Amino acid sequence: MFNKTAFKPLISGAILHSIKWQFADKISKLFGSVVVGMLVGRYLGPEQFGLLNFVYAFVWMFATVGTIGLDEVVVKELIEKPEDTEKILGTSIVLKIIGATLSVVITFGSAFLLKNHFEFKIWLILFTIISMIIRNLGIARLWYESKIQSKKVMIIDNLAFLIGVFLKLLFVFTNKPVEYFAFTVLVEFAISTAILHHIFTKGDKKISISNYDKKWANKLLNQSWPLIIIGFSIMLYTRSDQVMLTLLSSSTDTGIYSAAVRISEVFYFIPTAITISFFPAIVKHFNAGNKENYHRKVQALFDLLLIISIILTLFMTLLAYPVILLGFGADFIDSVNVLNIHIWGSIFVFLGVASSKIMVVEHHNKYNMYRTLIGAILNILLNLLLIPKLGSIGAAISTVFSYMVSVYACILFKPTRHIAFFMLKSLNPLGLFIRGKELIKNMNA
């Protein structure tokens, strides 16, 4: 008989409380983000909206260099070594400053080399780069994540988000150019990071470069270097579409594609919120060495994410036409077909977020890197083949197929094959139904 107790540690106490705050935060932003994004798209039109999203995609592809792949590793170490918190945070900020410097040089250099292939707007690029730096240096956020203390972070983020929404609406109604909308993102990240850092350091906690520790730097970098490549690869196959559409087709095609992607990616917060909230408990259970219960909890996580992703995918497939027409307007009607294809990639995104976290727990970062590189390379090759022929439709097909291959590529490596089997097991309708019923019972208990 199925062991119902396997689910209880995943959904009780601090974790359930954290999930509620994660969802409250994201859902509260959902309406404002989607509606305001649609208004901005309508105002700018496909071409300028495409340029804005091209620059976002281009800059954030290099943002992973600024994180040095540290975020997940730092959270994990803060959970396992709380007594070394100040050393971990101090070392992390030094490494991230170095990474931010590298990312700025790479981004500006690449933009300058490609400036003849797109409408080069220096302030648009500069505002986006500064936003990236501010976000990456928000170390205090990682400490709260390790303590499953979501409430404070969510309140601050929502305050900053509302200010950003107000500015975007102001710029739409006062007919400001595209650069102003990049500036709103900078303001939002600056406010949330500054307030969170201030609150964090008000007590006896502090983040100081004087706490830099060489041993911790070596330890963090040894664990994180595969995650740098993973993060960059993820950005390649989630953002290279918009970059390559602009370079191989046009900013207008990028605008059409970006409108669909904005709707499709609305739900991507769900696997992140759930997995982040489960992460501390899963780490502790793995470290306890109880493999049977650990595996049951991992399977439960994959099952839950697959059920949610399938429901949302079917829902958005049915509503694609009215959502695009009412939201972005007739100029973006070609986005409907793009959305109907791109939304199916959500299933693999949901599974990919969870499986990446599990690989971090099990110290399989290099295999996560390999599978992500496979997806990134495949996506670029498919984009080169399909974008010149099919435009934004080709980019959507490339994305979905590369997501699928990347997620299940862990089956190629013996140490991570069991993770692929967990995900494949979730695809069994009968088993999923049985386990799903047990999960619902425990959530209502």
C-alpha cells in the first residue's frame, strides 16, 4: 500500500507556509505584470516591443556570469553550515562583484560587435545592465531563502513591483520612448535590493567583504562552476530565440514572439516557488541517508509539478486567441500560433526546475551542465535551421523540442538516470492518478 506519510514532511509547517507566501507574491504580481505588459506592448507596437525584449534577452544571457552560479550553492551551504553564515555571505559578495565586472565587459563588448545588426540604443542597454548587476548582488535574499522566510521578501518585492507598475503606466500615458521602460526595471530591482539589505543588516547580521574566506571561496567555486555553464546554457535556450529572431529576421518578429512568450512564461513561477520551498527539507532528508523516503518525496514533487503543468498547458491552449487579441491587440494576432506551440514547453520547464534542484542536492552538477548544454546547442542549431524559414513559429518549435531533450538527457548518464526515471514515472497516467489522490488527501489533512 502506498505510504501516505511520505508526503507529510513536504507539505507541512514552514514549507507549506513558505509555499503560500511564494504563491501570494507571484499571483499578486501576475495581474499587474500581464496587464501592464500588454499595455506596454500595445503602446510600443511589435517592432519597439521586440527591440525591448531583444535587449532584455541579450543582457540577461550574460547575467549568469555575474551570479558565478552561486545562488543555489550558497543556499545549500547556508542550510548545512549556519554557523559560517557571515563567511559564506562575505565570500559570496566578493565573488559576485568579480562576476558582475566580467558580465558587464562581455555584454558591452558583444553589443558593440553586433550593433550593426539591430537598433543600438545605449541607454536601453545601460539601464538593463545596471538592473542585472543590482539583482545579482542581492545576497540577503539568499539567506532568507535558506531560512524559508518568504513573507518579508515578498512584501518588499511587491512594494518595488507596484512602483515599477506605476512608472510603466506613467510612461505609457506620457508617450515616453522605449528606454524609459528599461529604467523601470532598474528602479524596481534597486528598491527591493536596498530595502532587503537594510532590514537584513539592522540586527546582528552583516554582509561584508571583510568576511571573505579563501577556503570558502574555493569550496563555493568548486561546486558552482558547472552551474555557471548551466545558467548560461539555460539563458541560451530560453533567450537565444529572441536574440536570433532579431539578428536573423526582424525586431517585429521578435515582438510577435515575445508577446506569446510573455503569456507562456507567466506560470514559470510555480515550479520555482514550490521547489524552493521544498528544497531545505529535501536537503536535510537526503543528508539523513534515508534513501527510500527521499525517493518518495522526489517522486511526489515531480508528480505534483507534472499535474499542474498539464492543466495549465491545456487551459492556455484553449484561451490563446482571446488572450492575445484582447491583451495585445490585432497587431499581435500572429502571436496566437506561437503561443499554442510555446506553451507546451511549460511541462518540461516544470520538470526541469525540480530536476535541477535534485541534482544540486545529489552533487551531480556536472551532469546537469551536460544536459543543459545539449539543450542549448540543440536550440541554437534548430533556430538557425527554422527561423529563416518559419520565423517566430520556428523559434517556438525549437524551444519546445530543446526543452524536452534537455530535461530527459539526464537518462544518458548513469549517476542521474534515476532522476529521469522519476520524471518518466510521472508520465504513467494510472500511477500518477493514484499518487495524486494520496497527495491531495495529505494536503487536505
